[in-house]
Amino acid sequence: MSASEPTSISQAIPVDQIRYNDQGLVPAIVQDYLDGTILMMAWMNRESLQKTLDTGETWFWSRSRQELWHKGATSGHLQRIKSIRYDCDSDALLVTAEQIGDIACHLGERSCFHRVEGKKVAPPADTLSQLFEIICDRRDHPVEGSYTCKLFKGGDNKILKKIGEEAAEVVMACKDDDPDAIASEVADLLYHSLVAMAYHQVDVRDVYRKLQQRRR
């Protein structure tokens, strides 16, 4: 189903026009506003949705306890709303939020969706975040024959030399007006930049925050 345009928390979402189920509930999917990671799914009713809009933090309805619950009120892992979308049928919500503490799951994981066929895995996220996670894993757990590990072993000088080379190749590809080469060289530049970030303990989400600021 397609989604409506993002609704800012400062704007009024049509609470009474949302199509709640027979129990008066609507599913709300919470997504990290920086990298798109799906954090959790919970249920909202009219009252919890209104409290979410009024407070700027997520409130849900507990079906087991039959009461409202303020996400993170006990753990401190609050979710600060960035936007709310509702789908074309008005019967599902997509909430983008800043996850305080980077933990959404009651099991202490970043996302409630951290298992695939019973195995613990990283939650789904955007391609750059997934690549950065692999790079950090190579840094912390070296693998024989890995190019990434060779870069880390070579240290700052080797990594920075590669960034300089890749930046020059991006320039040349642009000068040649070669779309495929531009995409390939930019990918190489991004990859080596991520390696440099991991080497210097800079999180990719910090870059996302800077990019958010550039959108103004």
C-alpha cells in the first residue's frame, strides 16, 4: 500500500479518520528516522495516538494489560517522533522516530526484528548502514584474505591514500561523463570513506545526522 505524505508531529493527523479495527486499534510500525531500520510494531488506539501527537513521544495500547503505555517511561528508551504517515487505506501507521539509547526491544536489542529463522541477526536497514556494520565487524574480527582487513592493517596512511585515489577517479569519471563509471567510482569512494570512519570510531549515523542538517 502506498503511503501519504509525511505528516509532521506539529501538524494534526486526522485521528478520527483513521480506520481502527473492531477492537479500536491500529497497527503502528516504528522506524528509525536516520537509517530506516524497522524498530518495532505495536498497537495504538485513538487515545494513545492523540497522546503521541500531544507529547511528541510514542504511546501505545497494551492488549495484555488493557492500558496505555508510554514507550521508554521505565527503561528510558523513549521514542521522539519525527513524523507520522498513514497508508492509503488509513488503517496502518508508520512512525519515524529518534530512538533514545538505540534500544527499542525489551530484550535489549536495537530492533524487535532481530531474528531470522531463530538466528540472531542485525535488523534490516539501508545499504550504507549494512555495509558499515560489515566493515566494523571486519575491524573487530579480522578475516584472513579480506581486503577490508588489509586496509585496517595498513592503518591511516593506506586508507587515506586509497581515499585520495578514489576521489581522483570520481573526478575523472565525471569529466568523461560516464554514468556507469561515476556510479562505480563513487561507490568505491564511499566504501573507503566508511573504512576510514570505522578506523577513527565515527558512526555512520553521525554522518546521517549531518546530512539531515544539510536538507534545510
